[in-house]
Amino acid sequence: MKYFTLTLLAALTIFSCNKKEEKISPDLVKKEITTNIEAWHKAAADADFEAYFSLMTEDGVFIGTDASENWQLKDFKSYSKPHFDKGKAWQFTTLERHVYLDETQNLAWFDELLDTQMEICRGSGVVEKVNGLWKVKHYVLSITIPNNKVSDVIVMKKEIDRVTKAKLRE
């Protein structure tokens, strides 16, 4: 009996070590991620504060279009709350999105083009699987500028950027 028990334990150990964890198809994972990012954007459009922030990680970061906007989650919530309370936060409609997965399928990054109140913007971010749910860990929003208009924009923001750079160098 002792020999049988040891043999059974050895067989189970070998079986469990050789059993490969099945991964979900990358396309299905990307679809899950896209669904959650869309829900995140919809929560902002619906001014649903709880739903919006429940789709961000506890250490989430939101980088806005202004050089001063590097929001850690607590500060981003404080900044956002009055907008959500008025019933109008922001509305981003996806025009295009690309999603990339790491090999563990627990971390992904994406870039997207959005139709917004600022016209076309680019969003890029990192999402992390937390308790089975994809959440935004880091997001960067940028206003797109056509290459042939960059010189005009540089002239418009030159003085503001000079002041900002001086403050950042202090």
C-alpha cells in the first residue's frame, strides 16, 4: 500500500507539472480589453464616477493634454469629481484602437484615436488584469497635430512652454 501511495503521488506530481495552463485566445483577450476600455470611456460620457474609477487600478495614472496634468489616481478623482457631479465629464468615441499583449496575458498596452471635444486625440495606455477584470493602469491623452501645422502650434505655445520649462527646471 505504501508503494502504491508513493507511486500515485509521483504520478500526480508529474501530471500536474506537465499540464500546461491553457491560455485564452489572444483575440478573445483583446476583445475583453476593448470592451473594458469602451466601458471606461462610456462611464465618463455618462458621468458615472463610480463606474469610471472602478475600471482603473488603485495605482492608476492619467496624463492629460496639458503639461501640468500628471494625475495620480487620488488627485485625478479630486479633479474629476466636480465634472462628473455636473452630469457631464467628457466623451471620447473610438475611431481606431490597437491592443498588444504580454505573454502572460495579464498586462497589455494600447493606442487609440478618439473623436473628442478637442477633435481627434490619441490615447495610449496600459491595462492590467486585476481579479479577472481589465483595468486602466496608465493612460496618456494627446491632442494630435498635423505635421504641416506643428510650426503654427509651436508659435502659439512658445511663451507658455518657456514659463513651464523654467518652473520644471527649478
